[in-house]
Amino acid sequence: MEVAAYTPMIQQYLRIKADYQDAFLFFRLGDFYEMFFEDAMTASKELEITLTAKNGGGDQKIPMCGVPYHSAQGYIETLVDRGYKVAICEQTEDPKAAKGVVKREVVQLITPGTMMEGKGLTDKENNYLASISEIPGGFGVGYIDLTTGENRVTHFHDFKEVLNEVSVIGSREVVVASDLGTDKEVLLKERGISTISYEADHTVKEPFRALLADVKQDGLPETLARLFNYIERTQKRSLDHIQAARHYRTEQYLKIDYFSKRNLELTETIRSKGKKGSLLWLLDETKTAMGGRRLKQWIERPLINETEIEARLSMVETFMDRFFEREELRELLHEVYDLERLTGRVSYGNVNARDLLQLKRSLQQVPAIIDVMGRLPNEAAQAIAARMDPCEEVTDILERALADNPPISIKEGGIIREGYNEDLDRYRDASKNGKTWIAQLEQRERERTGIRSLKIGYNRVFGYYIEITKANLHLLNDDRYDRKQTLANAERYITPELKEKETIILEAEEKSTGLEYDLFVELRDHIKEYIPRLQQLAQEISELDCLQCFSTISERQHYVRPTFSHDKTMIIENGRHPVVEKVLRTQEYVPNDCRMDKTNEILLITGPNMAGKSTYMRQIALTSIMAQIGCFVPADKAVLPIFDQVFTRIGAADDLISGQSTFMVEMLEANHAITNATERSLLLFDEIGRGTSTYDGMALAQSIIEYIHNDIGAATLFSTHYHEMTVLADKLDKLKNVHVRAVEQNGKVIFLHKVVDGPADRSYGIHVAELAEMPRAVIKRAKEILTVLEEGKKKVPEVKEAEAPKEEAAELAQLSFFGETEEKDTKKALKGKELKALEELKSLSILEMTPLEALNALYALQKKVK
């Protein structure tokens, strides 16, 4: 339908909507935000609100739905949390003064990456908005947390690395050029990017030049400029809190790719996607929201610079040695609010008086924090105390300006302290005295008329009035009373002196409220000047919070300070998995050792299912990561190399979105590891090859081990069920066999969770099936088949009725992968009595016999075969 056929208001809506086709347009009409056409139909379903219709001038009614403006925030957050954008369209002129349709324009576009407040934000997590640009030699990736102003930029040669980076930082929205390519956008969507936005302008504008002064590489200033221009265009407000850009390279940190971060459960668990059960959950003893965010950043980007790591460890050790100072610091930090996001709200213009009160209370803790740090016997701590800026000017002006208990709204008065402004005090005095006069007038009128129920009231429509019930009207004989309003049971009047006083009171209240708002805006703008100092203070406090957190958890869990080797030596004595140890609580965790060096770079780990092979491997990786973020580690002693990368291939999962099987995912992750690892990397491979046939799997597993051993030289923990592979220790001089012990008692398997030297003799898979309470018939049949396979037969025994499948399982016997068939040949060569003695030996329960009984049994067997 032609636009001209609609009413002027709908025409205005369509003109504005044309610029925001990818967003819901919240169109302000009086006390509601209304949506029309497709927006209305979609929003009514997403928000579960009533869909109605409106006559907009066309042949048919227009679909319409709306939400009250005073409660719109919740609806906006719901839409944004689901990946939508919301354009807020406000009335920009007074309806009373408007000629024709009231002017309206979009004042803000709210997206997943530009949320500044609400339930969509988590206190201890950053909300990153990222941008991707093609630059000479690859891709530029920039990202910013608009709530704190932090922003960073880096570059990659391959788009796979770009995908990994935006996944690691957890960005929900990415800004790109419209010609990036559909194929790349699909890959971004597959990685969980809920919103892709477009920005064509990547020119570096004058206001942003200072922010990009330290970014020199070709294309990277433009990468961030695209991001800044998008924010400026959509947010339409001050961005004074954006900090100077930091150019970083991923090689400056311990690289942990997206798969490894997930497999190691660094910040969330694989099963629930929640924080509980992750390394972050274990370590988070931070007292501030900004400290919690800093901790998450540190875990995701551990250090590789030994000097920086040792500086953190020294501070942690100092806090452990000085318990009372640490506890005092923790109490002080508990009173510090989120300085980073408070300064962001100041800049953004959505800060209220209570926010500023939180800022004041936070700054009041800083002098005491400085005092605590100055008392610590640590040069770095004293240096922090010397440079920490308490921003006393901000504390002073907030103390003088703000009332003790201001309301949330900044337009209703009551936020400025008495004595701060003479004009405001005068208006308040007039208003206060006027109301006193009203109360006195009410008493005088009661006495004059004799009407005890007479009262003076006020409403916004009629102002002040004298109300008399109809039952008492006969007592009123005063000509001064002018009727103003008739109610069902009363009449309302006005007198000349009341009218005169009303003008004085209302004028004073109106001017007082208006002046308070102006004073608050002036105060907010004044605090903007201190934003860089406040942000620097916030960073220092957040880092202190992380360090005291490491100290607290290290003392509680009995962690030790690690030392670092430069020759690939790893010595961990009585190491524990930090998260599993905490989850077990009162149960005792079985500690394990790990020893590796340049002569022993690969540990081939065998042992039964559920014995703890994966846990053992994960604890080695987590111990290394904890050391490189500057935390003490769960062991009695830890000597560690400083790794440059950690790769894991643990667990099994289909990638259904990409149409990839478990085995394909396994191969992709293994390929990523072995093609990117260096001799300074740590590799964890769990059951490589189990997703295909036995021979294929063993062939791939052996080939990968040989490639790592001969061509990479990385520290590697490789667990497998293929016991045939244990002979590799005889062929590869840097590979060592270890296994997780288990024993069998009375036909039941007992896992000892202890890693010892040498290969395992069996996997106990059927015993694990018993623990899972598989049907007895299945277990019995499995044992029969296992016996046949171990004896090297070609066919399984005949199937017993109701105990086994209908089809015969032919050719199930597995030849040794390395060609050893001695066991079968030996059995053929044995004589009858020798074979009988061998069977008796197998039937003995050695663990249940005394030494003397075992010796007697051995003597009896020897006599039989002589």
C-alpha cells in the first residue's frame, strides 16, 4: 500500500522504521511504547502480550501492540537477551506546542553488545561488543565493553583464529562491513554470535584519534574506528568513558583455544553451562564486581612472562603471611561498589543520585586501602599505596552536594543536600513555610466555621482546595468561599488567600525541582572530568582484589607457591584436581605425582574407565594455568615449565549444527592441536581414535604420538584403552608408560585413583558396566564373549536362549596391533597338566590370601607341572 494512504502518524512511523529495519521500533505514544505491522506480530509472541489492531488510514486495520513506558525496561531486556535490537523512539517536542504530528526520533538503539544496565548484564562478567575487519594480511578484531570503557584490538592471519577469539571473549554481537561475506557470517552464527550488525564507516574521526594513538599496525585503527562509529551512531550520547585502546597479541599470553577452554571448564561447565563447578567458581573469592571481571580475564589469558607471574605470586605470598592486613583489606573491598560501571553510567548520562552515593562510599574506603597496602612488607605493595589516587575532590563534592537518602528519580527533587545552593534553599524554605501556612489555615477555618471535618487538600488538576462534606454545608455562611468542584458527598471550594498562597507554593516547588535537576546534571558533568582517574583507581583495586582472592583460596585449600623451570622439567608432588577436591569436601582426594622433562616428554596413560585418567590430565593443565595466572597451586611441591599454549582433546560431543560427528570433532580438535603446538606447549589427548574401528583408531593414535614425539616435542599426556600401544615405550625414547591402578576383589573392581609407573593389564570395562547396573544377562554374555576373544577364537560360542543377540558375531577376535601372537602359540604348546595348572593359577584370589597360603598354593602348583 502507498505510504500516503496512511494517517500522518503512521506515515511518520514508517519513515523512522525505514532506518531501523533490523530492530523493533518502540514508538512513543503518550504513556505507551507502541509497535505496528510485523514488529507488533513478532513482539506479541516474544513478549506474550496482547495483539490488537488500529485503523491507520488504509483498507485494513494495522496490527498493533504496546507496553507501558514506565515498565518498558523489562520488555526491552527480554528482547535484547534473545538477540534482537530495540530502537527507542521518543517524542522530541511538547505535544501541547506541536502543530500537527508531534516530532519523534530514535534516541537510542539497544543491542546485545550495547546494554548498559539491567538483568542482561552480569556483575562479574564483561559484555563485549566486537568488530571484525579485513585488513592487509588478514583480519583485525577489536572489542569494547561499553559499560566499563575497556577496549582492545589485535590481528590474525586466518579467519579460524578470528572465530576462536570472538568465542573466547564471549561476544554476543559483532559489527562487520556488509561485504564481509555470507560464509563468514554463517560461521559466526555457528559459534553462538546472536547478533551481527553492520557499519560501513571505518574512518578515524577526530574525537577518537587520541584513543587510537598507540595502535600503529595497518588496518587496526580502522577496525576500532568501525566499532566506535557504530556506537556513536546508535547510542547518540557522550562516550567520554571510552579508554585508550590497547593493542595486544595473543602470543603475549598463554594461548588457550575455545575447545580447550571448554574441555578444561575454566569459566563454565560443559554439562550445565554454569559457573558452579568451573575453575572460576573455585577461585572466585573476590569482593568487588570489577575484581570478579578481572579474575575471569586473568583465567582466560594467563601470563607467559615469568617476571610478571613472579610479581603476582610474591604479592599473594605477602597476603598469606599477613593475615590481619588481608582480612582488613577484604572488609574494605566489600564496601567498594563497581567503580568501572559507575563511571560508565556517569559518562552515558544514565547515572542517578543513588549511584553517585555508591561512588562516594566507595571512594571513602580508598584512604584505608592505601594505609593497609603501605603496611605490607612488600615493595610492590608499597608502590601501589604510593601511586593510588583516592580522588578526594570527587568525595568532597559528593559529600557536600548529595542528600543522605536520595530517591531513584532525578526529576522529583530531594537529591541535593541543604546548604549546597542558596537559591535552592530559598525555594525550599518558601515551599516548606507555605505548607505550614496551609496547615494553620485549615485549623483556622475549622474554628471559624465549626466544621471539624473540614480539610484542605491538593491535586495536580485543581491545585489546593477546601473540602466540606454535604452534611455540613448548612454550617457554611462565608461569602469568601468560591465553589470549585462538586463530588458525590462533598463540595470543594477556594478562597482568595488560598489561591494566592497556592501560586507561591507551587512556583517554589516547581523552581526547586527544576533547579535540583540542573544542579544534579552539573554535578554529573563535573565528575566526568575525573573519569580517567577513577578508571585507573578501579583497575588497581580490581587487581588487588584478585591477588587477595588468590591468597585466601590458597591458604584455605593448602596450595603451594610454584617455581618455574627453564629446561621443560615438570615435578608435581601430591598434586590434586582443585575443583574435584572442593566438590568432594569431606571425602579425601587421592593425590598424584607427575614427573616430566626433556628426556620424558610423553606420558602414555592406561587404566580402566572411571579410574581417573581424564581427571589426572585435567589437573596437570589446571595446575599449570593456575601457576601462570599468579596463583598458588594444589600440590605439596610444583616445579613447572612456562607453557606457551594448552591444547586438549577430552570428552566426546557431536557438532550437530555443522553436521559433524563425534569422531570428526575429535579429529578437528586433534588437528588443531598438532598443527599449532610448539615444543613449549602442553597437549592433553584422551582416547584418540575411539570413534572409529579398532584398527583405524589404533593406527591414528600411534601415528599422532609418533608425530608429537618426533616432530613437535611438546609435553603430552595421552590416555588410551589400546593396551597394545604400551609397547611404544620400547620404540620411542621420550615416552613413558603410566597407569591408574585398580584392583579386583570378589569379582568387583575397586578404583584406587593412583597413577603409577608401567602399563595397565586390562580395562575393567565389564566391571564398569556392572556399576552402571546393566542387566545381568548382558553382563554374563559380555563375559562369555570376552573369554572367547581373549582366547583368540574366530567365532563366539553358541548363543544361549534369551541371553544374546540372534546374529552371530563373527570375526570378533582381535589380532595384536603389533603382531604379537606368542600367547596363542604358547597355549597350543602346553601339555594337559600344565594347562590345568595355569587355569588353577588364574582362579586364585591372591589379594584374599595370607602370605603363607599364597606360598603353599604356589608350591602345590609347581609340584603338578614337574
